[in-house]
Amino acid sequence: MRISDIQIRDPFVILEDNRYYLFGSTDKDIWKGPAAGFDVYVSEGDLTAFEGPFPVFRPPEDFWSRTNFWAPEIHRYRGSYYMFATFKPREGRRGTAILKSASGIMGPYLPWSLNAEGGPGPVTPADWECLDGTFFVEQGKPYMVFCHEWRQAKDGQICAIPLTEDLRQAAYEGGGGSGAWPRVLFRASEAPWACELAGRSPGSYVTDGPFLYLARNGVLFMSWSSFGRDGNYCTGIARSEGGSLKGPWIQSGEPLYKRNGGHGMLFRGKNGMLYLAIHAPNKTPLERAVFVKLAEFELREEIKGYA
């Protein structure tokens, strides 16, 4: 199957055992329910031809969500594979939950995380509208970075929370959600290239798809998406001036990709080249995975004022 034949949003690529594994939002219409689940595509070659789809998650009968299965990311942590994915609960607000595989990268992935009340569900705050959680380990401690949606926050936020060592729950300092968490890392309006949503109340900005990338020189970057000029869906890049998750985060003057494509992540290919993976165009059912070659010096140049 050619990559151009695969309808997918929010592409996430892992290179392992000389194979590319392509995950993403794979329902034909992610906006409506009931959702089917998540699939993976596998490439032995050069990111142009894939086999699949192979199912990696199908909701059990008693699963707490039936709609909005979005943006699965796969992360290996302490010898196991975990899926971070967005779901809309049958009751409550949308958020990111964590699933776990006991059988390797291709799953099946089973519900793992618990909400603040100790029941199965998202690890994001129960009273927040959230999506697009990603995983990052800093100084041995696990964190989830996610979006507090513009629908509730208005000026969309990128936030972070610490996780328990087993990735089962949020681990707020002081317990019970007290202390400095969730921590707002930045707001969409801080990026010079991000624009207000047309037709919405003034001050409405989107944040989508954060992804953390630690460059070979130790610089910490974050790719994320919003809407830019002419209403195009774009992917921008931010740099942690402090070198850690807490920032402060300095935004690029222009988006890294601005041709109506977004929800990006960065991965290194078999050839050692750095790639940006996005979906484009941002319109169902036309969205496809697009892989853009980057160089790390070009990534640095996107941050105006940094060499």
C-alpha cells in the first residue's frame, strides 16, 4: 500500500528493528462515533510503501469512551510499550489516557490509566477539556505534556503534569492536584505566527499536537500546531531557553510548516535524517501522512535569535 493511499491524521512514526511503524487517528471520520479504534501500518522500506492496517486497539465492551479516538502516540518506557491517546468519555470531559501493551509494539494495547478518582479514564484534569498528550522523561521523572483546549481555555495552552512511576496516574506535588501542577508552559498567542480562529470570539487560539525533541546538542525543542495566516493549519517550533521542560519557551517567528498541515512529530530515519511527520491537508477524508526532511541546524534557525 502506498503512503498516499492511507487516510490518517496525527501521524506518529517509530523506527524499530529496521521497520517503520506508523500510528495515527485511523477512523474514517474521527469527529463522529462510535469510534472503531486504532491501527498501525508497517514499512520495511523507505516510508513510501506500507503493509496493514493491523489493529492495535479495539475498545472492550465496558470501555468508558465511544467517540473521539484521537492522536495515539507509542512510547517505550522501562521495557514496555505505552499508548498515549485522546478519548471523549461517555460522561465527562475529553482527555488523554494511557494504554499498555504486554505483547510488544504492535499491541494489543489495553486500558491502563486511572483518573483522579481512581477509576479507569484520562490522567488529564477531570474538569478540563484536554487532548493530544505526549510523553517526556526529564532527569528520570516521567511527565505528560498536553493541550488545554481553546474551547475552554480560549487562548489554547500547552501544559505539563508529572506522572507516577508506573504511568498509571497523574502525580501532583502535594497530592490531590495541589501545588504548581498542571503547569502552563505557554499559550498559543505567544507564537508570532499563530492567528485567532476566524468566526470565533476574539482571543480564541488553538493548540494541537505537542511533541518534545531533544537535539543531539542537548537543545530541547517542542513542535506544536495552530492556525496561521489565511486560516491554514500550521506546525511551529519552540525552544526551551532554560533547557528543561519548564522553559521558558521561545517561539519561532514563522511556522516550520505552513501549507495546511500539522499535528507534527520528529523522528530519525534509517538514513540518519531527521523528519517532521504531519498530516496534510487538514480536511477529512483527504488527510495523508507527509514526511518532511529537516536538518538540525535548520531546526535551530527556525528559532529567531538563536544560532
